[in-house]
Amino acid sequence: MAMKVAIVGVGYVGATLAYTLLELETLRELFLAGRNLQRLEGEAIDLRHAASFFAPRQTISFGPVADCHNADIVVLCLSHKQSSFDRTHLAIDNARLFAEVVPVLTRQNPECVFVVATNPVEALTQWTIELSGLPPHRVLGAGTVIDSCRFRDALSVHLRVHPDDVRAYVLGEHGKSQFIWLSGAAVGGVHLKAADIPPHVVESTRSSGTDIFQLKGNTCYAIAQALKLIVRCIAGNRLGTMPVSTQVDLGEGFPPLCLAKPCIVGRRGIEQVLEPQFSSEEQQMWLASGRHVAATLADIHNALGDTPRAG
């Protein structure tokens, strides 16, 4: 079944994602939404020309958020300009942007699945659930798909195997409190031990995003591919397993919040949340991520108060 995908916020990430989606056979229509209509028109024309190299060609249109209707998948890439790589720095400003557009998008795209790309992604995924009033399975964030990609890449170079043969996840938060799920890491079905993962691989996983940002001022290609993977799984009902941001219950003392954990992604969004078996140390890191996201959510709620849901 071919689908309509809307990308809200067409900066570096949104534009790169739009281009990568052109090769999806399950993409029927692509809608670019934002405020700078001149920029959007230029992107749409350029993408139409690029689409002529693919078969079948998709319908590509653009406009303000008010013109975004009946999309099956809505990818939220909108963000204030980021001057640093501190993912909590722009939390309140980005949450304010979401408060403006998410209720409108929910009313106009009542059957959609939301995919959140904007940082801080875990906090804003939970914020989107609250703003939209949708069931949590229909709202998911990019999570640590990109961090897991970076980890697999660094580990594959060290072990001299293809990244596809490395099954290993970074979990928790797409940010400072992320952690490697070591007890679930394997290569060729053989579980890895701590001694198999040298410190430079861990450091590379944590720092590469910041390094890229400092060198070129943004990160766009790898995150666009991560988002394409998510969209592809939803549009094609591929039931792929990946560490996306989803609502979790951390128990007493924690509000509803989202963290990145392995999930099965399909047409309804989150088809199933998997339950990784953590070591005692990993459990503590999992809760530490939860506390970090909860603090960011508290900042958002304190600044913006009770925001009406879509309805």
C-alpha cells in the first residue's frame, strides 16, 4: 500500500530525508511543510527533478502546516537553530514549536503515525504523545538508531566484520546518558564481552555526533538514513527491530516518559516493545537515562504549563 509522508521542518535533516525517501516504492506522495515557502518550493522542484530518476515517480508538494492533510506518516524535523550540541539547550524552544503544530497536525492527519526527529528526542516524543492525545504506539522517536549505527560501525572496524553482522544497541537516551547494552551485543551469534569492546570504540560512539557537528555545523546524512529506515518499516509494514523512542514505565517516582529501547516497528507504529534483559549495572544506567529525560520534561512542563491536547 503506497503512502503519503509529510516532513515538517525542511532543514538539513528534513531535506536529506526527503531525498532518501524517493527510492521507496511504498511512497505515493511527499509533502514538505514549513514556514519558508520560497525554500520549500525550491526543495520541491529539485526533488521532482531527482524523482525523475526513480520509478515510480511520487507526487511532491509543499505548503504551510495548515495545508498538511491526510498523511499516513508525519516526520517532525522542525527545530530552532542549534548553536551547540547540548540536546537539552533548546528543549523549551522546540517544545513550544511542537505545541504550535502537533495539535493542528493531529486534527488534519487523524490516522497518521508521528515520527519525532527533533532533539531532545526522548522528551519531545513524550511531549508529542501529550499534545496529540494519540495512543503511545502511534508516536515514536528516532531514539538511538543513529547511536547504534555509530557503535556498530566503530565495532565492525575494530573486529574486521561487516556492520550488518554486528547486533548491538545503544539504549536509553539519545544524549549524554546513553549506554551500550553490552549484555545483548553479539557478532555472528557469539555474545561479546567487555574485553571485546575497547575504550576507543565506546568513546567514538559517544563523541562522533559532536565531532561532526563541530566540523560542519550539522549532522544530516546518517540521521536521515536512520529516519528512512523507520519510515520504510512503517510504510512497508516490515516489522523491523530497532531502538526507537517509546513510552516506558519506570515505576514509582517516574512520570510517563520515553526512552530508546528495542521495538518492532510496522504499519501501526510500535507493534511491540521488547524487554531487554539488563545486568544490574545496565539497569542503573537505564534508570539514570530516565531521570535525565524526566528532568528535561519537567523543564518543559514548568515553562509551558498544561498544553491543550488535540481534539
